[in-house]
Amino acid sequence: MRKYAFAPRSSARNRRLRIACIMAAFTAIFAAAFIRLVQLGMKEEARSEISLTYDRAPSGRPAIVDRNGQLLATDIPIASLYMEPRSIPDLDEAVEKLAAIFPELDARELHSRLRRKDAFTWVKRQIAPEKQQAIIDSGLAAVGFRPENQRLYPNGSLAAHVLGAVDIDNVGIAGIEKWIDANGLADLRGAGIELRGRELQPVELSIDLRVQYAMEQELGRAVTKFGAVAGAGLLLDVANGEILALASYPAFDPNNPVDAFRPDRINRVTAGVFEMGSTFKTLTTAMALESGRFDLESVVDASRPLSFGRQRIHDYRGQYRPLTIPEAFIHSSNIAMAKMALSLGPEALRTFLGRFGVLSRLSTELPESAAPLRPSDWSEVTTATVSFGHGIAVTPLQASMAVAALANGGKLIRPTFIKDSPVSERTIAEDLVSADTSEAIRHLLRLNTAVGSAKRADVPGYVIGGKTGTAEKVVQGRYSKVLNVTSFMGIVPADNPRYLLLALLDEPRGLTETYGNRTSGWNAVPLGAALYQRILPMLLTPAFPSPAGAEAVPVATGDCRAGVDLLPGAPCLSGAGDRSGENG
């Protein structure tokens, strides 16, 4: 009988189980590999999406517009290029390709940074779209694009000293841009926060872009014509302190903010201090009238220069005779102003100037603000020189604010660059002078434009008043005989002021057409007239003087043929209008 050997049934089952386990293992391995490949594919897809699209940028700034809604500054989306150095497969190849796309990069410095194998390194911030596409087309590994915001100023340098600038991280570093950050009006965290009820509400400035353009154009022309090293201009609403235009020349383009820090590009209206010369005589005259010891019929003897030891105070082409207050004003007599100030005393002048805000730093929305250079000792000679604008240096905005207070009836208002900023919150003082004193100052300013040193600023169709100023510059501790700062400060309409205009030139030169003269009447005053001719038609309807307005400058009668009768019985202005451009 044949015998057969049979394997136990349990062994067959074990073999089948082992085969099933092996197949399951291979299936799991392939499944894991497939899942990993899918994950890697998704990551590459995500990286490609970042390269070609913009998500919400990490920071945002509100748009800035002028008082009429014209765009002055806005954010635009842009990409910045970074790399992951530790993931770069071929460093030399990567640097070579990057240097070809960005020739401005220092290849050696870039190679050194990427060799450190960090997890993240910036390569180029805020790149143009065509450069971004070039990177994508190059096939570079370990690169990425981070969406950011770039600040755009569509008008270039227009209103640059008001707008300021931002840094590479879109953070304000000057001007209104810095004020926006200080007041929490920018979304620097990318949180999408709502401000004032809606997201990133535009900041509305008091600046009028039309007026700003005219001012910058005329200022640039005047600086070039008179060979000045710099210039400044300002238009201020005397009723509410809103600034419609502010210009400082030379300017800078905020799209290239590095230029903002060049020493010659400072904001001369708020961050520069100047001896304002005879424009200060408006304040001195107001103090004298307000004291009650002088009125428009008072006479001050300006026959001889004043002496203080070795120092002498004289008039520039003066009359050297007794002068009425109006005559002293339009002939810009240093002697008369000094005598009025000395008769009231140093403390009276210091207190009066302090009340009008010219002895302390002026604060506005612009962080660029200089403190005045004021006397440490109010001696008699200091009092005399300060009375006509020497020996004290203030910002042009401070001086303008003070004269605006005289013109508007005695209300000192802190200027603002923000539209519709509440006046009550910015009113520093009221009733600084009486209505009579304010009216007298307006009368004198009008008179000076009609027949005095500001005659060249008169524009047909408008009632303009103004005062000139010429101050010798201090060079190495001494007053220069050849370098001046000239200015013109005017109000319009003079009988009911709405606007104050300031025009300033730094170191203007004498020309053939000015007969070599470089005082205010020959340069800053014509600049003021050019500004008025451009600006006033935009803001005011021409209003020819009414009979009431004509009374402010009475016509000469009788024996007063060469001058102008100011008040009944007052002496004539002998030679009024003669050399009108040379005084001040």
C-alpha cells in the first residue's frame, strides 16, 4: 500500500496570510509615497500661487487727499523677493541669475548673505512686476514673493514737505505720514482694523492742490530768477488757521524718500528759523497802539540814528525827520520802531510777543518744528533790535500766525493741515488786541501796499495789504552786508481779511532790472504779486474797492501833492512811494 505525505492545513493558511501581509505592506508603502507626492505637489502649487497673486499686504495706510478730494498719496500692492538659503541647491548659480536680473545688487555681498544657510533672507524689497516675472521664468529654487504695500505719491514732489514720506516698511518718517502713525490712523499690523467707522478712511488735508501747484511753480521761478539759495511760501486762512498751501524750495520727491533728509531740503516754513526783519514791525506797531500811549496821529522823532555804545541803529534810506505812525510804518523806520518799543520797555515787548506765540515752539500736525532763537537778555539794545525783527529768529509759520491774529481781530489760532479741524480746539487766545487796533493794522498794511514798500504787490481787482521784510543773515556770528533774507507778508481782502500770504527768498541776488538792489521790495514783493495773480482768481471773486474801502487810503488834496493824507490834520507822507521797492 502506497503512502502519501500531506502538509497540515494550518501551514497552507499561514502561507496565504504571509502573502497577504506582504501585499498589504507594499500597498501601504505605495499609498504613503502617493500621499507624500500629493502633499509635495500641493506645496509647490501653493508656492506658485504666492508667486503670481497678491494676498492682503501686512500693513496698510489711508489715502491722503486734498481739500477737494484730489489724491495726494495712496498704497499700491507690490511684491518683495526673499530666499530660503538653506534650501538653495546651487548657490553660485542662484547668485549669478539674481545678479543678472538685478544688476544693482552687490553679487559678492549677496553670496555672503545666502551662504549663511538661514531660514529666510530678503533679496530685494518692492520689485517691479516685470522683475517678479523674470524670477519666475528663471526657474530659481528656494525663492518666494511676499506681498507688501508701497506708498505712491502720484504728484511727485508737489506738497512734499506737507506729506512727508515713509520708509521701506511703509512706516511714516516725516510730515503728515508720521502724524498718521502717531495718531493710529494706519493699519501697520494687517489686522484690517476699522478707523473712524470705516476701514482706513482717507485723511483730508486743508491743502488745495491747485493753489499748491501755483505756489511751487512761482516760487521755483523766483528762486531761479533772483539766484536765491532757497525760498518758501505759505497761504493761511486767517479765520480758521487752515493752511491751503505750503512750499519750500528746493523740494524732494517722497517717492524717493532718501532725499528728504538732505540738509537743503528741510521744510523752511516750520523747521527753519529766520530773522523776519521788518515784518516784525507789524507786531511792534500793534503793541504801541494797544498800549494807549500811541495812536495813528502820534509822531516819533526819527531824525537821528540811535546809539548804544559802539552800536548804532539807523534807517535804510530813511527820512530822518519826525514821522507819524503811518509814515514810520510805510517807510519802515527802524529808529521809530525802536523808540516806541523802548518807551514801553523790554518787558512789555517780551510779554506782547509771547502772547502772540513767537517765543515758544509752535506745534502742528507736522513733526518738523523748530524752536525760536530768542534773546536770553532783554536789554535795551536787544529790545530795540527785536522791535524791527533782528536779534530774534522764528519760523515763518510762527510769524504768519501772529500777523494773522492781528488781522482777524485778535484771535490766535494754531495752524492746521487737516480740513475742518475744530477751530475751538486750536484757539490759543482771543481778544489779544482791541477791534480798533486790529482795524488800524489792517489800514496800515493796506496803506503800505498802496504807496509804501509793498507797492509792487498790489493786484488790480483786489484790496491787498502787506508788509515787507529784509534781514541781514548771520554768518559766522556776524551780520553779513551782502546776504539777506527777504520776505513779504500780505492779507487779502485788507478791509475784511480772509487769507494771509507769505513769500520768502533766502539770499536773493541783485539784478540789472532791480538796479542791483536785493531788498524785499525788489524780489519777495514781486513774488507775492505773482502768487496773488495765480491764486486769488481760484479763491476770491474780484471786488473793486467800494467808497468805504477807498477811505482806507485817502487821496491827497491841496498842498499835499507828493504824498497821501492819512487823517485830517496829520502830516503828509512826504515822498510816499519814492523808492518803494528799496525800503523794508
